[in-house]
Amino acid sequence: MGLQALFFYIFALIAVGSALGVVFSKNPVHSVLFLILTFVAAAGLFLLAGAEFLALILVVVYVGAVAILFLFVVMMLDLDFGRVKQGALEYAPIGAIIGLVLLAELIIAVTGNYYDPQLSAGTALPMPPLAEMSNIRALGSVLYTRYILFFQLAGLILFVAMIGAIVLTLRHKEGLKRQSIPRQVARNPATAIEVRKVESGKGI
């Protein structure tokens, strides 16, 4: 076994084990830490595949920003996870259907070449030599030309998910004065000015 194959199996085992830890960990903070370990192991696999740019992006963006943000949000929010898990069984059938669909997609992706050897030739694009074009430039030329629609749709989905997360976690506390733009626009002298008669030598 070569050194590259040895590191591949090491990173693969770490990625699979930490991914299972994300799902089955009871503590959400531990789940986020397992998620960070999964990203690091996946970055190692990208390095072995020769995709240095994807490995660095995975570490810088996902580990350095997204996962750490998840960690701080989970630690700062005072969530009752026991109450959250009470309604999990209601959505178990939907989750099982989605899991079966994802499992079928993985099986098709892994065994597709076995049934149709020409399948990968029609879907994969040839990688230009590194002397002519770097992998960063090749990735950008494909991503922003052939897959620009899917790239924009992914950004739109993430944007909608961000708004949904804000709406779901927003809590209005009583006793706080909040700005109301419609009330400010609709103000008139009758509602904006209050005249009080104050006796001489006395304040309000």
C-alpha cells in the first residue's frame, strides 16, 4: 500500500466516523465539533485528489466561518433541546423518505460506471494540463459558464435558508421599544405634539 492510499483510508475513516458522530451525538456542541473534524478530513481528501483550492476553501470558509458560527450560535442560544426533540417522531416518515432518496442517489452515483461505462465520459469534463491552466482557473471557467444557473440557484437557496433561520429564531421581548416606520411616516401635528399646562414654579 502506497503512502497516498494510506492517507486516503485514514482521512476517509475519520470523515465517516466524525459524520456519524454529528448525527448520533446527543450534545449539539459535540455535533458541531464533529462537523468541523469532518470538514478537515474532507479537505485532506481534496488535497490527495489534487484539488488544493477546494481544500483551502473548505477549511477557510466552512471550518473557519460557518462551523464556528454554528458553534457560537448553539452555545449562545438558550434552547431546550428536550422540547425540540419531542416532535421529531412526527417528521420521521418524511425524514426516512428523504434518506432513502439520498441513499438511492449515492448508489446510482457509485455503481453508475458498472452498468454504463460511458456514463462518466458524458458527464465529466476533461481537465486541462496544469501547465496550460491551473485548477483554480479551470474550476472558475466551468462554474461560471456551464453551471452558472445552478450556482445562482444554490446562492438563492442559501439566502432563503438564512432568512428562514432569522425568522424562526427571532424572539420579541416585552417592554422593549422598537422602531415602527409606518407609525413614523403617519405622524401629524396632532399626534406628534402634546401640549401640557404647567403651573408656575412646578415642573412635570
